Amino acid sequence: MTLSLDIAHLTALYAQGKATPEAIVEEVFARIGRKGIAPDWIALRDKASVLDRVRHAPRGPLYGIPFAVKDNIDVGGMPTTCACPAFAYTPERSATVVERLEAAGAILIGKTNLDQFATGLNGTRSPYGIPTNVFNAEYISGGSSSGSAVAVADGLVSFSLGTDTAGSGRVPAAFNNIVGLKPTKGMISTRGVVPACKSQDAVSIFALTVADAAKVAEAAIAFDKDDCYARADAPPFAVTDFGRPLRVGIPNAPLSFFEDSEYQRLYHQTIDRLAELGAEITPFNFAPFRDTAALLYDGPWVAERLFAADDLSEDDLNPVVGDIIRSGRDKSALSVFEGFYRLAEFRRAADAEWKRMDVMVLPTAGTIYKIADILADPIRLNSNLGAYTNFVNLLDLSALAVPAGFRDDGIPFGVTLIGRAFADGQLAAVGDMLHRALDGAKLGATQASLSSSPPVTARPVKKRTVEVAVVGAHLRGQPLNGQLTERDAVYRETCRTAEGYRLYALPGTTPPKPGLVFDGSGPGGIEVEIWEMDEAAFGSFVRLIPAPLGIGTLVLDDGRQVKGFLCESHALHGAEDITEFGGWRAWLNRTAVA
């Protein structure tokens, strides 16, 4: 049996001493060599340098796991082309997400092909060749993350990164029988990613199983203060249940499958399967989601695509990509605002539909096309591919594409589970359950069975929690810290306040306490510790706090806002300004030395 590269299997082999990362890297390069680099890959790392990296890889949760990245994502020392040789540049530093994955021990093999400038859902728009469907080379692989999906489905790497603006991290997953996780925008940093539509882009994850995608997401997701679209309010990724009987939304009017009766049959089979698994099937009005989807290319957002490619000549661009990008020059400032207003209307209507359901289930694509057909009619057929994906990022939703069967001719079909923002971990629990309900499910185009890979482990629904910034006697090692630990509060991190804050040593307090005050002129940078506790514990904790101290809202130096200790200004009479020490602990240490 061919060695499976799914993460759970490799991790088990390493733990049992039955394989080494060096041996896996050799196997990966051998597989790529047998298939050939083109058209799936644009560039590979030198094998010797990869083996050297293996020897120095951190032994983190992804230790020794081979992966690939779409070639619009920076890797230090490797060209970023966006499938456009005239655009290519070589960055010194990798994208934040690549840095995080390598810090977790993952091993980067190379960069994969894509629709030029991530413009397309079909995978045919690249001068480096056309990656083909892993089940039938006459059919498209899907795009724009074409090479990334094919590399995973073919068993060449364990996982890969794509990007997803209109469905590029979901459509190729469906067409190649793998999982495509499109997280909530801003959860994975896009610093170091060449933008398609910067305000709508998300880094996506392709994997053989939902459990593998979740494991990668846990390592990849983190707040990045250097990414202007990063979400400081994003929770850590964690697989959790919805906490009640699952309400699955399906459109209350017939969907178009573009004359593909097999895809239509497989979609309805999926709905029946969910009902058998205990889900409550709930019809909803799909109209606001459908109308939002049309905005992505018919509205002003197409003008964002000029950001990366406006300086290139017609000869530098794929003709179809060039026509799409140049159409953005016709958008006026007025049309941009009109688009914002229409989107706001659609979002309000969509919000009302979410009251009916926890998750909606749609076909990832209504049909699939042969390469020859796409080349003959590239705009209309590509538009059909995005009918059920284009709206997701515009409405700030989360999405997970999972395999859902095969047509009679052997071509895969997939569905997408869509949830509200930050429902990513909950979608993973549902997606894994649905994927495993398929009889005899295989991983991608490999012979490995899904049943041989462990399922995701869903945590119980987490209680609502509050993060509290403490600045003095509640710090670790200080006399009142026990008021936190006895409430099962968990230390999260040490950080500093934004500008505008001052710190004072309050007179006559037992035990000694500081007072943090916002006066707008202070230099800030005051050290605080962030502790997390559930809401009930927070309420009892607040009741312990004596005047003149209280809990207010603090602004941290990375822009986040948290609850934290503040002092009433009248208590500062006779208090010593200790702001220059940068924190209570530093002041205590300084006075101890003195």
C-alpha cells in the first residue's frame, strides 16, 4: 500500500520510529520527480536545502510535515510570480503564515501554480501550464489555487496553502476530492500575500482530512498587528460542537446545476445524509446571498485587482486575466459607494436568514467543465463556477469544503458548509462528521482510506469568557494573584498598554497597589498581564475590587481592547508617578535594590 502523507499518519509513524522526516522528504521529491514539476509547480526548493531544514526544524505540532504554498504567497529567497514572469520578485522574508507553519515544524517543499494573479476559478490561466483534474485529465482542476489542490490530492504533500477571494480555496478542493478550509477573513495573516482583492482575501488550507486542516489552522491562525485586516477579536481555532441540535439551511428555491443532473443528485443525497445524521433541515431565502455573489465581479471590487497588476502591459498578462483586471479602470468612486450601499442592504437581509440556521450547505460548484470548454468560453463558464462561493467573503462568513461523492463517470463532487464569522471550528466538527458518512471514502486520489485516519476531536461548547488585564497586586507572584487562580483564570500573555496611560504607586494601600490612569498625555507602554476567565467568575472577581480601583476598558499597544484595572483620578493625591519604570514589577524590583 502506498504511504499516505496525511498528517495524522505521518505523526504516528514519527512517534513510533517507523519513519523519519528525512525519508519522507526523499519520498516527496521522488513522487514529484515521477510526475514532473510542470504544470503543478512553479518552483521547488533545492532538495539538499530542504533536508538541511529538516535537521533544524522545530519539534512543534507539524514537525516533519511537508507542505506547499500557492505562488502568490511570499517565501523568503524564492521568487513570487503570481503566474506572471514579468511581475516576479524575490522577497527576503516569508509571509507571516509561512513563518508560523515553519515555526511549528512544517517543511516547505515548493510553490504551486495558479490562475494568474489569482483571477479565476478554473485553473487554466497560467503561462506555466494547466494543472489537470487528478481523476480525469480532460477536466479542470479548479482554481485559482490549482497547483495547491492537485499537489495534495495527488499525495505529493500533506497540506498546502491557497488563497480564497471568490472560492479559490474551495472549488479546487471539490473537484479533487479533498478538504478546503476558507477561514473567516483576518484570522490567518495575509501579510506577504500578493492581493487579489485585498479587502476580501483569505489564506486557505487544502488537506486530505478535516482533522488535518484543523491541525494546520491551529498553527496558522494568530493575530498579526502588521496586517491591517487582521482581526484582533478572532478567537483561537478550536473544533467545537454547535451545542444544540444542528440546524442546516438549504435554499427554499431550486438551485442551478447548469444541466449537471449528477451534481444535483449528489447534492440532494448529501442533504438526506445530514438528516440521517440528526440535523434539522431548514429552508431559507438564498436571494440576498445570490445577489451578493454578483457584486464581486459586477460591482466595484474588481477595481481592487488593479492594485498588484496595473503597471503591467497587455503582453505581460493572460488575455482573459488582463480583460478582467483592466475592467476595474472603468469603476468610479461613485460606483464604489453604490456597491457598499448595496452590500449593506444584502448583508442586513442575509443576517435575518441566519436566525433560521446554524450552517448552510451548498454545492461547492454547480457543475464542472472540461478544459477545452473553459478555454472556448472562459468568462461565462467561470462565472458559473462561482455561483455558490462568491458571496462568502463579502458577507464575512466562514466556509469549509468537503468531499461528497462521485459522479458515475468518476468525477468528484463536493459541498461547502458555510457559517457566520468565527464559526470555523464548529464547521470542522460538522464537516468531519459529514465526510466520514461517505461509504469507503478515500483521501484525494490516493488509495488511503479516510477510516484509517482519526476524526477530529470536538471540544464541549466553551463557556463565554472575559480577558482581564491586571497591572499590580494580581500579577503572577504577587499577593492577590490567588483571586485569579482560585477562579480558574488562565494566564494568556504579557503585553503593554497603548500611549496615553500613566502608572502611580498609591499611598496607604495593603497590600501595596498601583493605579493605572488614562490622561491622554502619558507615554504608555505599561506592562500588563492578560488573564482569561469565564463570565460568572469575572462577576465575582469584580466584586472583590475596592475603590478607588475599578474595571474599565484598556487599549493595548497593538490596538486591541480588553477589560482591565483603572484608578479613579482623585486617588492620585500624594501618589508617586512610576510610569518611567514601565510596570509595577519593575518598580518593585527597583525599590528593592535601592
